[in-house]
Amino acid sequence: MASLKWCSKIAQLGGLKMRSRVRYFFIMLQFLFTVTTTIVIMYIFKKHNHKIRQTWGQLQLKILGIKLEFEGQLDQTAQMVVFNHQSILDIIIFEALYPKNLAWVAKKQIADLPFLGQILKIPDMIIIDRENKAGLVKLIKQTKQHLNNGRPIAIFPEGTRSDGKKMLKFKMGAKIIAEKHNTKIQPILIIGSRNCIDSQQLKAKKATVSIVYLPAVYAKKSENWYKELEQNMNYEFNKRIKKYEIYI
């Protein structure tokens, strides 16, 4: 009897995994279609690219069946927002939510994608080439231009996506930008997005994502603010992550 129950549980688990993979491929197909459509619309109506992206993001949250829960308050006076990074969904959520026209810092490899790279180029996102030594000078220049135009800088200080269970070590890019421009930074935690869309395991499901707005900090060259920011985000993340069922 026990063996039958065990076999039944394994079969149920296998069925759930299969459905999550089918859902993932459906999501990727609709991404391809809707992103292509969004690029075309942004090209035609360039002056309204922020509203177009925001509408696309809000539509995605409805299609994906994502439920959001919030903690803390968004600080709209922050000139930079830093997030932990787990999933492609992280960008979608804040394209839908953030009231201002965020200038995302993105890798050159994405911008170089045929046609799809226009999703970064048309709205004038900040594209960095980590292999180019002159890239830092360009990064400082671009971020200054966007700040002058009232666009907050959005960056993932981890530099890449984590497994959703713990945060990665922060890279120095966000620190350099913030100190160069003496910015006010709001750290924001995104918890559970990897459970909704997992690009490594090719899985997706409807789930709840928690958005935690942490108090803003100021970049000061003379203080150990960046290390403290990393430690605080890790501490607050680890306090909350246990309640989420993360794929293994």
C-alpha cells in the first residue's frame, strides 16, 4: 500500500512538471509575439515608448496570472533603484509598476540580438559592454544623461540571475554609478519570481511574487554604504525567502 501511494505521488509530481514545462513554452511563444508587436508600436510612436512598455508589462502580468503582494513604500524621489535578480519576470513587473520611465542597465549581448535587441535600443536603455575597457566612461556618460532627463537608473547589482534561493555577490557597477552622480538609491527585493518563470529549468506556473520596498540610502564615497546595502538586502531577503516554494 505504501509503495502504491509513493508511486502515485511520483506520478502527480511528474504531471505537475510536465504542465509547468508546457506552460513555459507557451509563455515564451507569446513573449516572442508580444515583444515583436511592442517593438513595432514603439518604433511608430517613439515619444510614447514608456506608456507602451508599461501597457505591455501590465498585460503580461494578467496573461501570466501573477499575484503581487507589497511591503514598504516606493520612494519616487530615488534616482536609482537596485533589485535582486531571479527571473525575466523581474523586469516585466517593474515595467508594469514603476510610474517613471526607468533606464535599465543591460548587457550588450541582449542589445545585439537581431531585431529583438530593439526592445533596448528604441527606448534608449543603457547598454554596457563588459569586454570593452572604454565601457565605463560610456556608462557614466549615459547614466548622467538619463538622470538629467528625469529617468531613474535601474540596475541588478548581482549582474546576472540567481537561483532564487539566495542572492549573489554584488558587482561594482552600481556603486560606481551611484557615487559618481551622488544618487539617492532605493533597494527593492523581488521574491518568488523564479517560481513563476524559471528559464534554466524551463518551468512556469501561476504564483505570488512579493515586492519589498526598503528604505532609500545615499551614495557616499567616504562611507562603506555599498557593502552595508548588500548586507541589508541579503538579510531582508533571507528573512522572507523560506515561505516560497522554489523549484529544485
